[in-house]
Amino acid sequence: MSERNGTGSRIFPPRGGSLPVRALAGEGENTQAGAGSAPKPQATETIARRAGAMVNEIDFPGFVAQLVHGTFDAIVDASIRQMESYSSLVTAVAKTLEQFTEENVTPNQARDWLASRYPGDVQLLLPDGGERVEPQLVPRSDGLEPAWLAEYGVENESLTTELLEQRILPQVRLKVGGERQQLLATMVMLGMNRVVVRDGSITSKVMFRAAAQDAAKVGYAAGTDPKAVANWGERGSLSYEGQSSTMVSTVAVNAQNESNVRADLFGEVKLNFVSETLPLERMVEPAKAALIQRHSPAMRPQPAAAQAPAPAVPATAPVPPAEGGG
């Protein structure tokens, strides 16, 4: 075996000798050490540390506390809103008719009611952007004297715009307010239908999942160097006794590591509700209850009707049974 120098002449090694071979493995170690990169740890060695860090990051006791406090606050808030709504209803019903009407019935609502109640005699004109800046009630024709004017104490008068707006409209507004107040008073007298939590349960849990996998694959191959024989002239030198040959070996390493850490939080709330009726007498004083009862025609005590004595039924003598002929 020979090799060529820089001038192109062949150099034959001495018999029984061999050409110097570079220590490729040594050069690889020096190169890796010179890079200064630390080897990557395996996934099975770091999975416990990663899972422990996730456990510390998740505040499970805080999650449970928020779940309990949120459920309790929602129940208390619902009860408070029920009581406040019923209290506002009682306060509105206990007011006088004039106060209730002023706060709950607008003039336009009274106009709508009157126009829909008597559509053949009254019509509602909307604002036109000119002289009429608000809705106005007008009769459909001149000289009308409908019979329903007697309900408002203006019978035998002609139906005009001034009559509708100045004399009839205030009475209609009070009438609508009185109907609404009577309806609300009846509802108040029935009591408050309260929603109560009978029982329930709160469940919470956390699940941690950690998985790691390390895989390594090594491939090794060895063979003679094909560059040892460059031409036919050099092939004959291989028959020399003691001639050495170069062996080439390759090593392929494929290392993979995989880790997965997962946390799942679960929260569940179950509540069973029941409804109960709380009577008005348990929430307000007797004076206000009597005032509300006076505003509710359905709950007013009705006078006992005088019962007429039942007519006497004349007694009749029993009829003797007929005797059969013998």
C-alpha cells in the first residue's frame, strides 16, 4: 500500500509497516469538549421536577374556596333581591292613588289607553315637528256626544280636543293607576313566593398526569476503506506479505426523549330548590297590611249577605199502600 505526496510520486511504506491512521474518535472528543455544551438530561429524570413545579403553581385550596364562596354569595344575593323586590312592591301599593298614579302612569300611557278603548270616537295624533310637539287626543268628527262621556261626568257635552285633554285625560290616568294598584295589591296580599335552597353539594377535584419516555437507537457498521486501492497498479501491492489495510467503522446514534405534564381542575355544584309562601302578616305591621287590603278589591272583607229563611215544606200524610183484591 502506498500514498502519494504533494509532488504526485508514490510513497511505499516499509515492509511490515503501516501508514499512520488519525485517531478520529479522539478528535471527536476534543471537538465536543471544546464546544462546552452540557448533555441534555433524560425525560425520566426531569419529569418529577416538572410535575412538582406544576403542583406548586396551581392553587387548589384557593380554587375550592372561590367555588364555595361564589355559591354562597349567589344564594344570599338571590334571597336579598327577592326581599328587596317585594318590599318595593309593598311600598308602592301602600301609597295613595294619586301618588301611585303620578309615579307609575304617564299621560301618554293614558292617551294610548283612551284611544284603544274608544277607537271609533277618539284618535291619537303623534308629534309632527311643528306646532304639535307631543301626542294629542282629537275627536274623529265634530259634534260627537258619545254615551261613554257619562262615565267621566261630562255627559251632554260635545267631544272636543280640550275636553279630552283637560277633563277626561286626568280621570283616565287615575283610572289606569287605580287598576294597576289594585292588581299589585292583590298580588301582595297573596304573600311572597320565596325560593329556598333545601340541600346541595359542592364537589371539586384536581388531576395531575405526567408521562415521560426516553428512546435511544445505535447503529454500528465496519468495513475496509475503498480508497485503499486506487488503481490496478496499487492492487498488486496488496499481495505483499505483511501489507496492512485500513478499516473504517461508523457509529450512528439517535436519542429521543419526550415528557408530558397535564393538570385538570373540576368543580361541580348541585343545589335543590324549593318554594315556600311567606304571608304578608309576617313582614309588615297590621296597619300597613290593612291599608294594602283596602286597595285590593279581591281581598276586601265582603259583608255577610242576609240569608232569607227557607220556605217551610208542608208535611204530607203518608199514603197507605193499596190492598190487593182476593
